[in-house]
Amino acid sequence: MRPYVLPLLCLLAGPLASPLTTAAPGDEGGARPEVLTESFLAYHPDIKFRMEGLEALEDGLPEAAFGAFKRASRYADKAAQAAVGEMLWQGRGTAQDRSLAYAWMDLAAERGYQTFIGLREYYWNSLSDSERARAVEVGKQVYAEFGDAVAKPRIEQKLRQGRSKITGSRVGFVGALTIQIPGPGGWLTVDGSTYYADHYWRADDYFAWQDRTWKNPPTGTVDVGPLQSAPRGGDSGIERKYDEPR
């Protein structure tokens, strides 16, 4: 049976026609929606750059999209890292490189998100022995720059900066404001009642929110064919392969 992989970029967001911000007409006393949105995204560069990548794809600019997804990846955005892997696998917006694509998808699966694990294993099954050996080597560089150990502190710093701005001095009554951000299979809404919630501004809560969002996304079944687990010393993928004899 020929394996079939659901296009990942369809998973990362629904139709991009949805408005980024809305507010009820005549909402008195509230900060302007565009100001709040700009403030939110300034301290969530992972979301900001992922959105820019999706918008670039919608505009037919895959090279720009690839660059935006890599920028989001520096801030521990697993969805963006998966998008980088998929674009490398397809040769879309960048030169095709199946070994490097595997390394990126392995990185995206670092936290155990099942959709990305399934794609990672599909990639591994599709690689030749020489491609697998190279994937392990190039993966070291990918993890060194984009792995959670170095990427999480970057977004943590941004969240701390943003939290210091809003703690003790709210920027205004947010009223009916909504900010829509891309999630698995559609859009997630940040509304006025949750704009200041801890899970948007405190790192531990933020990562827990990401886990809830991505570990069991509302998607259909993806048939990737029989799986052969890539050899590893544990569950984390390439990072565990580094110290294994080849």
C-alpha cells in the first residue's frame, strides 16, 4: 500500500481569510485592537513569525514562508519546525533535502506531539541508509540552534518582558477584542476575557497550553503505512542518536 501523508501545512491553519482582530463597534474605553494585537505578537514571536509564514504561503511566496518558519523555530515553535521539515521534504521554498527534513521533523516531535511523530517515522522509513546516517549528523546542528534547550529560553525572555509590561498596569479594557492565531486544523481565539491569562504570559503555563493544543489535535486519521522505529536510546529521536554507535 502506498503511504499517504496528510499535507502538514493544511494542519497548521485553516483558511487564512479569518480576520486577525475584531472588536465590537462602539466599544468604549478599550485600547485599539490593532495596538493590543501588536503588543501581543511582539512578545509572542513564535506565533508572529508562524503567522507570517502562513500568510506568505497564501500569497504564493514559499521562500519568504520558509524564512518566517525558521524565525519562529528559534522561539521553540514546534508547528513552525514541522513546517520547515515539510518544506525541506517537498523542496518547497528551499532546496529539497530529505535528511535535513527528517532532522527538523524529529525536532518538531521533541515534545511527543503525535502528528509530528507520525511524520517523522514516515520520513525515516523513506530514507536510504546513507540519508539516515546524514540525518543524524545534520540533526546535531539543528538541535544546537533550535532545540528546546536553547529555544525555550528565548521565548521565556520575551514572555517575561511582556508580563512586566502588563503586570500592575493593564493597557486598557479589552472588551470584545479577539486575536486569532493559527492552531492545529484551524484558528484559536484569544479574546478579551483571556488576554491577560497566565497561559499566555508565564512560560511554564505557556508550554503546558501548547502541549494541550498540539498533543491531541482535532485531525482526521493519517495513514503513513507500516512504521519502523528509528533506532534510539529513548523516545526523543535524533538527540538520543548522537551518542549511539552507528
